[in-house]
Amino acid sequence: MINLKYGVIGTGALGGYYGGQLAKSGKDIHFLFNSDYQHVIENGLRVNSIKGDFHLKNINAYNSVIEMPACDVVLVCLKTTNNNLLKELLPPVLHEKSVVILIQNGLGNEEELEQQIPDIEIAGSLAFICSAKVGPGHINHTDLGRLVIAPYNTKQTELLEKVGSDFQESEVPCQLTDDLKLARWQKLVWNIAYNGLAVVLNTLTDKIMKNLSTRQLAFDLMLEVVKGANQCGIPLKEEFAHKMMDVTDGMDPYAPSMKLDFDYKRPMEIEYIYTNPVQTAAEAGYEMKKTSMIEQQLRFIQEEIMSQK
């Protein structure tokens, strides 16, 4: 297959890191920036990573999708709170065989995009990574980094295999799977437990794990996700929850993405990470009681934050 042209929509914690890794390895990649655009034009993109720091002084940076070329693969790395923008952002960067890959948290992402823009080809991706945007054009990658990619409605398996190969060549572990639903529920096991608790308790992952009560609560939430997935016909096993506990024990103190949104008084990804899974499980006959309680607390906190603006 010929070399792919990549577009990145949302150059923050995920887009900056994964796109930066692709650019560093010489891939043809084009970045959409918002507030960081002028800074990146003048100073480039900087990534501090446990795998080695790097600074890309000259990258293909844009502040409008109208100026971007049509791309073979478009990596959507926006927070799901901005998914309402995709209907306008995506069409200018697509050609008839483009594949859009949603590197996002939560459940229901692909289905919603398909409703917004019929007839486009979509894949989903989950990022198992600890990274954050710490300044204009500046990403800090502190742990992990694996990607899981799965088709949603696209049949272009050869193209997805090329994407996986490009990431591998760019020092990003990348796994291709045919089971997108399983992959999304697997990521929810960690996200539902730690994103919400970090906000509600106003703390980091290490303190959640060191306190016996909150450690048990995190594990209870994980098991609830496993049971919710199983009720929906997803073959997720309890052993995965134990694995996520072990992974979190080995992490440095970490503020999940929702905690950073809370700290900076930004909208939180409640709908996709909490509401959609709770509703999906309920429709299948299982009530995720503790997850629903966290969701309700998060909605209260969110309304308080928004009322202060």
C-alpha cells in the first residue's frame, strides 16, 4: 500500500502525542490546531515522553480545516464534549475512501458520528495512555501508550493494517481487533472507576488506590462495568478488572482527563463515559447503580462549575 496521508483533528494530549510520534518517524501528517496554532507555527510541537523527549520544529499546522488537504486517515482526538463540531470539521478533510478513526473515550461515539455524517467510513480506537497537554504545543507523556484500533463500518482492513504498521514503526504499540464493542467496554473498566472518583474526591489515582475504602469502591465500579458489558453480550471477564487494578498500582500519581477538565473548569465527558454505558446496560436489563450514582454527582459538579462562569 502507498504511504498514507494523515490528518489530526484535535492536537491535545492524544493528538499531540500520537500525531507527534507519526510525524517524528517521517509520516505525512497534518495537524489542526485551535488556540495553540500561532505558538506552534513559531515554536513547533514539543513532546516530553518517558520514551524520550522530542521537539518538532516544523510541522504541517493549520487553524482551519478548509486549508488542510484531503487525508486518507483522519484521527479524531477531540474530547467527546466537542463531537458536535465534527459535522463541520470532517467533510473538508475527507475524500471518498477516507477512514475516520475516533481515538476517544466512552460508548456510542461511532454510532452518533454515523448518524451525523452518513456514508463515511469509521473505525474506533482506544488509547491506553497517561498524557496531558501542559502548555501551548507542549505534551507530557508519563506512562503507557498502547492503541487498540477496530473497524466500525469500514471494510478497508488493509488500510487499517497499514495504520497499525505506521504506529508500530513510530514506537507506538498498536493492536488491531475486530471487536470494537469489547475494546470500548474494556476501556470503560478503568475510565468509569478513576475518572469519576478523581473528580468527586478531588484527588489523584495513587490516593484512591492507597485508601482501602476508595480502593474497594474503584474495584466495585470495575466489576459493575464488567457485569454491564456481560449483560449486553460482551465477553468481558472479571480478570480484566484485576489487571486494571495492577496497572493502576504501578502508575505514578495521575490526574485522569476528567479530573483535568474539572481543575480547569471545562466541560467533562460525562455523557459518553457514564450516561451512555448506564443507559445501554439498563436497556439490556442491568442497573449499574454505583456508576449511576457517580454520574449524578458529576452532573451536580458540572452544573456548579458552569453556573460560576
